[in-house]
Amino acid sequence: MLDRVERESGRAPDQTSLEVWMRTTAHACRAELAQRLNHTMRTDRQRGAKRVHYLSMEFLMGRALTNALAALELDGSFREAAERAGVDPGEVLEREPDAALGNGGLGRLAACFLDSLATLGVPSFGYGLRYAYGMFDQRIRGGQQLEEPCDWLRDGNPWELHRPELRFGVGFGGHVETYTDDEGGERRRWRPAQIVRATAYDFIVPGHGTERVAVLRQWQASPDQPIDFAAFSRGDYQAAGAAKLAAETLNWVLYPDDSTDAGRRLRLRQEFFLVSASLQDLIARHLEDNTGLSSLAERAAIHLNDTHPALAVPELLRLLIDVHHLSWDAALAQCRAALSYTNHTLLPEALETWPVAMLEELLPRHLELIYELNARWLDHVRRHFPGDEELVARTSLVDEGGQRRVRMAPLSIIASKRVNGVSKLHSQLMVETIFADYAKIVPTRFCNVTNGVTPRRWLAQANPALAALLDARLGGAGSGEPDWRTHLDRLAELEPLAEDPEFRRELLAAKLHNKALLAKLIRRNLGLPIDPSSLFDVQIKRIHEYKRQLLNLLHVVARYQAICDEPEKSWVPRTVIFAGKAASAYVTAKQIIRLIHDVARVVNGDPRVHGRLRLVFLPNYGVSLAERLFPAADLSEQISTAGKEASGTGNMKFALNGALTIGTWDGANIEMAEAVGREHFFIFGLDAEGVRATRAAGYAPREHYEQSPTLRRVLDAIAEGVFSPGEPERYRGLVGQLLERDTYLLLADFADYLAAQAKADALFERPDDWARVAALNIAGMGSFSSDRTIRDYVETIWELPGE
């Protein structure tokens, strides 16, 4: 290591910058991982292994160095080398930027899956885009969110392997023509107006306790010709670079703002660019080892992570029919045997649709194939449900109401062999609500695979204090017993230890250590002193109305008002922490962020509160910040409107790190509570059936306002400008929405939420009892490893033989 630092920097190791140390260490790890990659690929090829190809618009990988050092068992050597050179190894690790390849739960789940695929030895590729700026960096100015580009590739990426030999053309626009093939048959052929080149960059994901790896293959766009030389020669430099700009824009930003037509077109182009390059790559690899494509589904499982990659359906059909000359029936059979789809949302507005006119302009051949696929599907529906033309209309791939649009979730469903939800409740509601018609027609196609998280990053690496305690109590890798890092079900052995006073004391000490580290970070970044002994109440999610950060904030205001009323009362000190980004065009979510800051300014500055309540918003939430927050949390806020949260994985990370959950009976909260014991959760509010019944009965939110003096006082304070005295009208519209519509039933759940918070206070006042419940929460998390999730996919959906 020391020699390598000197060779790469041209300076002595003790005179080399921390950035060079970081890059050199990454290069050393990458060299070892490349050898493992070659071995993995060669072994899989020799045994004709079936591979998983996981297509996702997001892979929220975070920093890679700590994970790689741990997987390669080089962390001790790295620390020794750094310390011998007088370098702080922790500061070296902090110099690595987060990889800006994702945003939230969808991308973090995909990253956990790659970790587990490698660890379990499942032959696999992840496919994504190589975003230059990710989603955005969140800055807070005057309490308001501002978006700035996240220039994470400014100094290059030391982890990636450029694969210039892997280049594929991706077309857009143009026209479709009919021609006669060599055998006299009539065929269709797409003549794109524009060709963009996709070049591969590989990021190697190491397995733990194994030599095997997984690959995240990212696509970088470039023009077919770098510049229009004729335009350049005549001095029209803008026209000369137009094709280059159009291509590179595909890799600029994750989820361009789709409130404009230009943003929607770019998002559609991004999604097609991803699936076309990925499918061409996997078909080329298949043909290197096989004589034809009739065996494609036997060797390749192709998984669609949500509807963003749904254009894989018509693109795979096009490649098989137009390029490789399979018949329609043979091509569709391969699609239905190879493709599978995970649904991540029950929100109808979140299910993607694309205007027919836009598809006709950008992907004319694909629209033809969608029409043909739809005709075949509707014939199937009519045969099995004769006379039910309403069912035919509801299940058509084309929504004929208003502007004609193609529905991407149904497209994914009818061309896949399996469709799964991500928690038991979500999968149940999926077939009862948004996909009820399709479940009626093809009921055996739907199944459930509950999400999980990798314990390597989210416990072993993020929480060394707790990991050391588990090693001492459960036995580490050298004990001759299975290691909990790869056999998380061993956490069940902690259940009897919950009754051990010494273990509870050690658990509280580890938690206090993590809270002190977070308090130091908050003080350094925000200048706000935090009491580490206070109850750390944490909600970290993307900001969205259904996730109900606003309900949490209403409780903060109610608590603040109660403290001001009785400042001499013995209040349980509480630090309420928010973090998360709002989509740039989501006005209400950005207004909630501003309200959090306005309330924080008043609460944190009021001498009557005297530190017994702190409100914190940590900006620019990402993986590295999450690694600080999960270990430090005492209370995990999982308070979405019941029936709206598909699963959640943050809830699992919190509980795995010893936080107690306050939440609704929703998503994976249900399975977690069943594993831990419902009595060890702070469950409140309406369940999914209660939500439906409340709405069916004619929900009147103003009644809750009229009947609850506490709620009325909270809402009046916000509406009257108590927290925004310079602009008293600022939040009147926000409060008005709650009183008139309250789409996500905040007011209906408010009283029960406050009662659950009071129970949390009462338990926190008994630290030994709190530690016992925290230990039971950790003990119940064994089945929420992403290793278990991947095993379920392998057995239930991908059907990998002999894995």
C-alpha cells in the first residue's frame, strides 16, 4: 500500500494528500476485484450458468471503499499502512464522494440486492445509467430547498472499469419500413433518425465471505459522430455540437423534471437508452456461448425494477423478431419466460404512462409492437371473459380516455412470467386494487417477495459499536460458527440476552456512543448543540405527503406548545431529526421543508424550551449521512398513511440498529411487528381497511379540527403565522388543504399518534426497559436480510437451477 501510494502520487506517503490516498486505496481494491470478476465470469461461462439481469434506473451505492476493504479483508492492512504514514484512515475514507446513481429506497434496495447477489454467488449483472450529476445536491437557504448539480465525477471515479469494446447503437425517431427477406417473407424494419452509442462502465460489487462478485454495468451515451464537421467549418458551432449535447444529456440527471414536455421526452429517452443497451449486451453475451436465442430464457432472467425499464418488453420483441428473425409466437414465449417485474407503489399517479404521440415520434416500431401485443392480449381476455367489454377496456395497454397513453405497468404485467409486490400487505393490496383486473385474468402470475437490507453495510459497517457487541455475544467469523453478517437469522440468539442486565447496559452504551457522534456532526454542520442523552426521534425519507412528515411536525408543534404551557413540568428531552429531498417540481413537499425550518427556528430559539425539544433538518440526505443516522436513532418514524407504503427498507435498518418503531400498520411494518411482537412497536392510527372505510363514509377532516382543542391550536398557530411572522399567510393554504381534503388522513390519525408518542416517552424514562425492547427488535430482524430476499427471488421468480 505504501509503495503504491508513492508510485501513484510521486511523493512520499506522509506527504500525499488524503484524496490521493483514497484513490490509490480504491485502485488497489479494484485490481483485486477485477481478478475476482474474471474468475467469476469464467466460472459462470464454463458451467453454462443462468444469469440474473437486474434493470433499474437507480442504484444508490453510496461510498464503496469501506465495503470493498471489508469484503477483501484488507481493512486492517489499510489502517496499518495509513497510520505508519501518519495519515488518519478515517479521514481517507471520508474523502470518497457518494456515487450519485440513485435517490431513495428504490435505488438503495437495488444496491442491497447487488451485495447479496455477490455474497450468495448468484450469477448476475445490474444494469443502470452512469449519471454525471445524480438527482441533485440539496442546499437550504432561508429554510428553502435549492437544487444544485452533484458533480460527483469531477475528479473521476476510481472504481469503474471502462469497457470501450462494449458499445451498442441505440436509435430514436425515424420510420418503419416493410421489406422482403431472403426467404420471400415480409418483414418490418426500423430506420432510426438518430443513433446514440452506449458504452459500458463496470462497477464491481464484492461478495462477503466469498471470492465471487456481481457487476453493475452502467451505460454512457455518446453521439454516433462527435461533431458535425461541415457545420463546424462554416462557423455554426452550436449546430456542430448539437448531437453531442443531445447524447450527453441522457447521462446528466436522474429523473429530469417531468413537469415540462422536454423533461418528459428526456426521461423516456433515458429509459429506452437503458433497456436497449442492456438487452443488446445480454443477447450478445448469450450468443457467444449459445447457438441461437431459442434458449435465451433458459440462460437469462431479466428483471424490471419498477416500470422505468418497461420498454424492455417491446425492445426485446423487436430484437428477437426484427434483428434475429424469431417468429412472433417464439419471441413472445421467450419474453414471458425471461421477464419479471417488481411493482413498488400503490399510488395510481405513480404508475408511468406515455403519450401515444410521443412514442410514435421517438419509438415508432415499438409502438407497432405494443399495438400487436395489446391485440393478442385483448383477444385472450375476450376468449376467457366473453361479453365483458368493460374489462377489455380497463385492461388494454392503451388508455383511450383523453390523450391516448400507453400504460407501462400493464405492459410489464402481460409480458412477464411473474409480478411481485415487496411486502405481504402491499402484494395483497396490489391484486385487490390497482391490478385487480389483471389478477382476475392471470392470477398465478402475482406473488410476494418482502424486501430486505444488507447487514454488511447497514450494521457491520455503519455501526461498529453494535457490531463489536454482536461479535462478542454471537461469535465472529473465527469462532467456527456461522457469522451473523452472512447468516442474519443468528440474531434470534439475542432474544434470551434481552433479559441480561449486562447486555442491556452494553446495548445502551453502544447507542449513546452513536448518538454522541451524530450530535457532534449536527454541531459541526448546523451549529446546534444537541443533548446525546435525549430521545433521538428520526424520520429520514424522501419528502412526500403520503409519508406524512407533516404529521410528525404537527406533533412537534403540539409538544412545543405544551412545554410552553408547563415549562416546570418534567419533560422527556427529545431531538426530532428530519432529512430527505423533495422532488424539484413538488411544491407542497418543498413547502413542508420550509415549515420544518420555520418551526425549528422558533422552537430551538425559545428559552422556555431550554433544550428539552430540538428540531433538526439535515440537508442533502444520502447513503453516507444515513450511515450516521440509523445507528443513532432511538425512535424510527414509519408513519405513512396505511396502504400507501409498499414496504420500506429504512424501517428495517432502524430496527436492525436497535431503534424502536412508531408507525402505522402498513408495508413491512406489519411483518416486522409480527417478527418482534406487536407489543414492542408503537403502532397507531387507521389500518388499510380503516382508511378505506373512513373515506367511504365521507371523511370530513374539519370535524377532527373542531373536536380537538390540541389539533385546533396547532393548526391555527401555523395558519396564523406564529412560525412565519414575516409572512403570516405563508402556510394558510397548506392548512386549508388539510381542513378541506386531508388526502392522507393526518387529522384522522393525529390523536392516536400523540398517544403513541406519549407511550414512547414513558418507556424512554425507563432505560433498562427500553434497552430490553431494543434488544428484542434486533433479535427479530433475522429474516429482513436482503440475502433472504434474494433467495426468495431465486426460488420463486428467477428459477435459477442448482443455486
